[in-house]
Amino acid sequence: MVASWFSVESALYGLWLDSGDYEQYAKQQLIDIEGQVNRDGLEIAEILSSKIPTKLWVFYDTDDGVPVACPGCGKPLDEDVDWGTGKCESCRIQM
């Protein structure tokens, strides 16, 4: 399950990095919190959290600025993080 999700997410990320014809498509898929790749990632984070606390690292494009709100619930991100810009514990999201 994790390997399959990682393969899809990595493929989309690779398309976005390529900056070619698929860049905008890949970006839309990566930032859409209700899109398949993020729904699957959140489901995996929930399953894994039964054993060890797990969050989904959600993509954002730095060209769009630093996110300040959770893409899931819209609440302000908790900026008290060692990595990234913020997290939302209730949505299991890290950015």
C-alpha cells in the first residue's frame, strides 16, 4: 500500500520537477488535498498512526508562498515544527 502510493506520488513529483507540458497537471494533483494521491496518503497515515504517529507531508510550491493554513480544515498551521513550515495534528498533515 505504501509502496504503491509512493510510486504515484513520486511520478507526479517528477512530472512537476520536469517543468514540461505536465507541470501544471502534476502540481494540481499534488496540491489537491481531496485528490487521489492525497486521499490515499492520508488513509495510509491514519492506518500507520495506530502503531506510530504518522503525518502526510503535503506538497506546496514555494513559488506560491509559504502555507499558513491547513489545506484540509483551513485552520492555522502549528508552526512549532522541526521540519517544514507547519503541521495540523487533527488532519495528520505536515507541510
